[in-house]
Amino acid sequence: MAVGGNERRQFNRALFDHKKKVSAILDTTGSPKKTIVVQVVNISYGGVFFTIRATREIHLQPNDLIIFKEFRQNDSPPFSIYAEAKIVWVLDEPAMEYTGMGSRFTHLSPENKEKLSEFIRSCVQDDLSA
């Protein structure tokens, strides 16, 4: 994992590679409501970029609302959270095996903002001890 960013980003991102697997469980708020497991590519206080297998029957679009319920790093215990977010962009190329989606947190309580900070710190700590 690395921390990165550039001038146009409001928040620095924690980046994850294929060795540092981070997954998330999210619910869709639309009908029908579905629970989905996704792979996190990067996370910040602003939102999450994640991928999902393109062949899944769920198709999220910009402005769809989702709720992150849990993050998990490799085989660590799950990290519970309640974080509402909105899909802001979708990278869905027909030849690609995975669809990428950028989301922005819409409502993050102070308690859940602290939980998110703790999760990001735990990912950084694991990198420093490796």
C-alpha cells in the first residue's frame, strides 16, 4: 500500500496493490437491494475506488447510492462501518474483466470518520511492520 495524491485531489489516498488485498462489503440502496463484495483499489476520507467483476448481474451507475458496511484487509478480522456514498464515475470497457467505480462519501458521521481513519492507519501500520 502507498499513500498518494496530487494537486487536484482534496484528500490523500491509501493505494492497494495485488499483494495488499482490501475488500469491502456494500449494500445498494435501490431496488432490489443487494449485498456486494468488491475489491478496494484506493480509499481516502473522500471516498473509495473499487472494482467488481464485469460479469456480475449488478450494474451500478453514476448517482447510484451505496452503503459501505465493512472493510477487510487480507485475512484480518472485518472492520465494520456505516458509510453512505454515491457512485460518481464508472469505468466499464467491454473488453475488461473488471468494472471500476469511483464513489464519494455523502454522509460520514464523526464516529464513522474516526473508524475510517483507524482502518487507514491500520493498513499503513501493517506496511511499516512488513
